[in-house]
Amino acid sequence: MRKLLLAGALCLFVCASTVRAAEPYKIGAVFAVSGPAALLGEPERNTALMLTDQINAAGGINGHPIELIIEDNEGDEAKAVMKVKKLINDKVAAIIGPTRSGDTMAVIPIVEKAQIPLVSCAAAEDIVKPVKKWVFKTPQSDADAVRRIYEKMKDMKLTKAAIMSGTTGFGTAGREQLKKFALEYGITIVADETYGPKDTDMTAQLTKIKGTDAQAIINWEIIPAQTTVMKNKKQLGMTMPLFQSHGFGNIKYAQDAGDAAEGVLFPCGRLLAVDSLPDTNPQKAVLAKYKKDYEEKFKTDVSTFGGHGYDAYMLVVEALRAVGPDRAKIRDFIENKKGFVGTAGIFNYSAEDHCGLDKNSFEMLTVKNGKIVVAK
Amino acid sequence: MAFRRHLPIMLFGCAAAVLPLALKDPYYLGILVFIGIFSIATMGLNLLMGYAGQISLGHAAFYALGAYATGILTAKYNVHFLPALAAAIIVTAGIAYVIGMACLRLKGHYLAVATLAAGEIVFICLNASVGFTGGPSGLAGIPSIEIGGFSFDSDFKFYYLVWAVFILLFILTANIINSRTGRALRCLHSSEVAAAAMGINVTTLKVQIFVLSAVYAALAGVLYGHSVTFISPQASDLMFSVKLLTMIVVGGMGHLWGGVLGAALLTLLPEALSAFHDYELIIYGSILLVIVMFLPGGLMRGFETLYVTILKKVRGRG
Amino acid sequence: MSLLSQIIQFLFTGLTIGSIYAMVGLGFNIIYNATGIINFAQGEFVMLGGMVMVWLTTAFNLPLPAGFLLSVLIVTCIGAAFERLAIFPLKKPPVLILIIITLAGSIIFKGAAMLLWGKQTYSLPHFSGEEPLHLLGATILPQALWIIGILMAVVALLAFFFNFTIPGKAMRACSVNPVAASLVGINVKRIVLLSFAMSAGIGAAAGIAFTPIVLMEFDRGALLGLKGFCAAVLGGLGNGTGAVIAGLLIGVLESFGAGFISSEYKDAIALGVLLIVLLVRPSGLMGSREAARLKEF
């Protein structure tokens, strides 16, 4: 008995010393966990925490545990700058986040100068166009979402569109892309309306659209205000098809809008419609596992925002596994990474493309009986 | 005499000059840069509120206007920094003059709402004119400040620039307060009627101080824009105006050091509290509440009272 | 859609939103009259009303009328507790300090709501269905009529309270001259407590009525508070009728501005009108010039 105990103790000691011997790998993260973009930042933080637990429980990366340092910038650009400086100071190998496009744009000059890889969870094209040496992003690009919507409109033989967008970075960027590609797809924009991020009513804008000959409405926003558009549209008895952007990637939005969300069409990553995907889809395994793990742990629905966090985090983990905590090597690894299966799609990064996704990463989804499914 | 009056700021300057050598940590240096920028903005607002007794809830607009003016000129039109700075000051002062002339006829809460509305209109315009300002996505790629071939391109250099500007403005402000104008201002604060009766041109004085404080805010904004090299309409948000006002009240209104103290506390506190995650907001609110409830004169007055009490005790014993 | 039906649509949209602004503005006025404070936490009471209602109806399955009354009661108590804890202990504080205290209070309410209910948005079922009513080509939600109705009920109750009850009259006396009021035996401190409780209750009622249309989340309060503040000032601080008219006016202006001019500049249009009115009439639409001079910082 005593021998057994001794052996056990010895074994523990050995294990403990090997763990101590392996330096932890430090990953930094800046998310808008509180503040106006909290709805986006919180699932990202949760995802990063969950993945760290999972990887460390499985023995870390090549024996090195992950030390995750999460900073909350409250969706404030000045704070994002401070937090990134802090993370650089903490000697992290790479940074994931920030959540918002504005926050990302604010920290780009710092990470470029400090030469530290940053994988942003924000969507704006400006982040990776023109290409910045140290900056990558995981969400799909607006232009591809626009293309998917216009293609679908062509299929449906619709040529006149009315645009609704929020006056946020996401909304404005989408609005520009919608206008830019309209001509190419033979679409006429008959109305171009905006609303503020905290606006409570959009009937005025929609009434104006009702007075035009628009055949479809395209609503571009990422924050909860977008649900009001659907509710007001239903209230006004407008029956034309409504397209949403990939910012609709949260089942909560569909639930909040209730009946009004039925039949809404939106291009999005496949995460939300994982149940209706065929088993042959190469992403299905990753998506199903992430969704199951997340919903079991946090007792709340998964969203594409958390998915962007997942992609950014796993990309950095893969890099660490392959090349260790060397910032320059991590950057090179990500830039040359091909066929990385994430939640938003299959990423193929290159020196010219730091987004890594094309329009095939989108699936046209719709809301049917309160559930998000692939549109037929 | 003048020397004695400026002794504290000189000592402060020496301390500020040595500090970065002691902590060459970019994170803390970055925070100190922000504290310096906020201190400059609060100094102007303090002059307006603490000395002239006029409230403004629109100062974030001037802060953003300053940042956008030099930002757009240097980033988009390749103008040199100094001419761009001059343009920024002229533009902000002009807009502040118009707003001041219109709003300063109002008093108390009415003035607060008028300045708030003016500030919000600036915010909305910055958001909506996408072609010029970049809209809500912001304006990126603002170059570092370059004066006579010397580029302030690191936090270390920028720290010295910000605090040098701060000390210069501090001495300037202290001189204004101790001049005829300063006495007129304090008179204005206690009674406008009495001030007018004493032959002070109340309207002109109020507008002058309003414009001056707007220029301080614009200078702070310029420094912010060039230190972060990015600016978005968020900087002209109403909440930022409220934050500046809170800094002054917490630090000590009508006390030149109050603004610095408030800026330092309100910048450092959230950093220190960030470990509390979701509890941060509630703890931050509580600390603010306790300070304001128990030190209504602000931290600066609190320190003074403490100093006087200790002095009395020591003397009483001797 | 004909021009007439568009106009009716814009009008009703504006009146609905305006009713909320008016109720928040009324809350500002009640506290302002009793204390001279602009209560920055006023918008948070609206948020709390909506959130508590969501909580009561989902966690305890309370029926709508019971949930409504209980939520208003709870938020009223929160308002009263806030006054007792943060305002009452101070002796003769400057008004600006009190304003910052309410600002700190609003941060605490927001933080607490975030901790209790998280960051997501919540919705409530409409009071009486979502089937819109049709009026000359315009569509109106029954909930909009509920909101306008609740505003009218609040106005009627306040009118009765201020004109026919002793506490109401005492409150009016306090707003005219607190010192004189205390000389005739009115407990001014108690009036202050009452004012906080009442405006919290009104804010909560507004929040509950509003949630089914717009959804509620922890940080929705600040902007509603701001708009209500504008309504209170535009109407003339301390003037209840003024706040109601100004609130409705701001709502209608925003809606017509968005519909006929530009949705991008709709808030700027409303604020611009506010500025012009203030410049022409420095004490607001219905405020007296003397009252404007009385209370300063």
C-alpha cells in the first residue's frame, strides 16, 4: 500500500514538474465584453475561455499550457489602444480581437509597429484592404455578402432594391458595398435610408420605402436595432422580400422579431444552420462540436460572433502548435495557411488576402418556424 | 513672487520628466499619455465651469473637431503638421465662437441642453459625411506629429510632448486666472449682475472664455488623433463630454490641479478595476458615488482640508 | 401610399415615440421641481421598468396587469431607495454635485442590470395583440395606442395629484420656495423622497409600455434619458404641460424629418429645432423667464 502511495506521489511529482518545465504560451485577447457591442464581445470571450479550458485539459499545445489574457475595451477605441499596449507588454505571442471594426482600425498602427500578429474578429474590409503585414481577420467580407444577396435577387428576378442601414461602422461599410456592386448585377437602388444604433422606431424610413417601387429591402446592421426593421415592416403590412446581412448571425435576433422574422433571407456562415447541413459538408463536424460544447457550457444559443472568436483563437493555436511562440513565425504561418476549417468557412490565407474567405463561405439562410435553416 | 506661484508646476514638471525613465513600460507610458491629453481638455473646461461658472456638455465636439481637422489635413492632403494645427485651431475657435455667441445667452440647465444639442449635431455630421471624415468607420492613417524634421513617433517621445504642452498651458491658465480677466471671471461666477455693474462686458468675456476652452479641447483632440493615429466620431460622443465634466467635479472644480487629478483617477480606475470583469461597472459607479458624496469639493479640496487639519494638529502640539 | 396616409403614418409614429419622451420629461420635471436636480438616472428607470417586467412575466409567469403594477412598484422603491442612500445624507450640496451623483447612480443601475440580466435584448408580448389597425392607409399597432393612453393616464393622475391632494400641493409649494414651504410645516425632505419615487414609477410605466415595440437591454436608458431631458428643457423646466407638448413635438419632428428630409440627419433636425426654440425663447416653450433665472449652479 505504502509503495503504491509512494509511486503515486512520485508520478504526481513527475507530472507536475513536466508541466512546470513547459513554459505557458501566452495568447492575448481584446473583446468588447461590456459596452454597446457587448452582445458581440461576450460570446467571443466565452468561446476563448472555453477553448482554453479544453486545450489545457487535453495537455496544452505540445505540452505547453495556454495562458489566455482577456482584456475588455468596452467598445471604446482609446481603451482598445491601451489594452493592446498592455498585452504587448505582457509578452503575448499573438492577439485576437478586437470585436469592433473601429477598435481594430485604432490598434492596427500599434501592432504593425510592435510586430505582433493580430487576428481581428471584426468585419470591415478596411482592416485587410490594403493588406497590413501583421493583421488578419476571420469574419467574411461585406463584398461577398453583397454578391450573394444580389445573385439571389437575380434568381428571384428582382431588380429594384431599397437599402436600410445603421449609422455604425458595419452598417456604413455594407451600404457602400451595396451601392458599389449594384450596377454590376443590374440592380437599381430606389431608396437609401439609415437609422441610428439606438433608434427605437423605423416606420418613418419604411413608410418612405413603401412609397417607392422597391421589390426588396436589404437591411444591413449587426446590432439589435436591426430587428426593429423587421417588426416595423410587418406592422406596415409590407410583403416584399427582406434580405439581412451576415450581421443577422444570432438566433436571438430572429427570436426577438418573432413572426416578423419568418422568411427573412440572409447570407451567413453555416454555424446557425448546422442541423440542416448535409453530413458531407466539410465544416459540419467542427460546427456541430463547437455548437454543442458552447451551448452545454453557457446554456445559451451559439452565435456567429462567438464563431469568429473560435476561428481567430484556433488559427493562433494551430500556429503555436506548428511554430511555437515566435511572433514572426506565427504571422508567416497564418499568411500561408490553407484549408483551415473554421466556423465561418474554409480559410485560405495568402500574402494578398488576409481574410482568407470567399463568397462560398456564405450559405443563403432563412428563418422557418422560428429556426434558422438553409434557404432552398 | 511669480516664482513661488509657479513652484508646484515646476516641481510637477521635474517629476513628469523623470517618471518615464523610471518606468519604461509602454503600457503605463500609454496611459500617462492619455491622462495628459484628458488633463489638457479638462483644464479648458475647468476654466469655463470652475471659474466662469458656465456649463458645457458639448466639449467632446471640439475635441473631435481638432482631431479631425489636423487628421484630415495631414493624412489626406499631406499638409505639414504646424499649418494643419493652425487650421485646426482657427476652425474650432470659429465654430466655438458661433456656438458660444448663440448659446451663452442661456443659463444653467438651458445652457447645458443647448451645448449638448450643438455637440450632438457635430457628432451626427461627423458620422454622416462619410466621404470627408470616413463616417462611423473612422479616419485611419493619421501620421505622427512632425515638427522641424523631428518626429514624435513613439509613446516615449509623445509623452514628453503631451506633458510639455500641458505645463505650458497650465502656466498660461494660471496667469489668466491671476490677471484682471481672472478676477473678472470669478466675479462673473458669483454674480453676473454685479459683474456687469462693475463694468465687465459679460457677454464678450463669456464668449472669449468659451472659445479659449474649446481651443484647449481641440489641442487635446489633436494630440489624441496623432497619438492613436486613428479617429472616429466616437470621440465626439456625448458620453465623452460627460466624462470630462465628471473628471472636473471629481478632481475639484475651480481648482487648476483638479482636472489633472480627476483625469488621472478616472483613467486609472477602470484599468485597475478591469480584473473585476462584469462587476467593473458597478464598482466604478460606487466609487464615483462615494467620492462625490463625501468630498463634494472634489479630491483637490479634500487634500487641502486634510493638509490644513494636519498642519493645525502639528502646530497645536508645538 | 398616398401622401395623406404617409403623413398619418409619420404622425402616429412620432406621437408614440414622443409619448415616451414626454413621460421621461415629466419624470425629470418632478425631481427638478422638488430639488433643482437634473436626474441623469431617469432613463435608467425606464430601462429598469422594462427589465423588471420581463423578469416578472418570464420567471414567475405573472399576468400582465399584475406584472405591470408590481414592476412599477419595484422600480418606485428603487427610486426611493436611491434618494435615501445617495441624496438624503448630504447637507446642502451644490446642484452640480447632485447631478454627478445621479450620473454615478445611473452607472450603478446599468451595471446591476448587466449583472442580473446579461447583455442580450429582451422582448415582451404586446398588451393586446400585434394585429395592426388601419386608418386611411396607415397602420398603427395597438401597443402604440396603449403607450399614448398610458401617457394620458399619467398626465391625468398628475393633474389630480398636484391640484387636489395635500402632498401634491405641498410639492408645488416646495418647487416655488423650499424655505417658505418648510416654514409652513411641509417636510421638504419627505417631498424630495416622494419626487424620486414618483418619477421612478412614471419612468417604469413608460419602459414597460415601450418594451414590446422596441426590445429592452441594459444600456438602453441613457439615450431615452437624454431625449426626455431635451423634452423637459424644450417645454420649460419644471413645466409639466410643456414637457408633454415638447416630448410629442420632438417625436413628431424626428419622424417627419426621417420621412420627408433625411433619415441620416433626423436627430440633427430635431436638435436644431430645439436649439432655435431655446435661442428665441431662452426659458423653453412654456417656462417662465423668472423660473429660468432662479435655479443656477
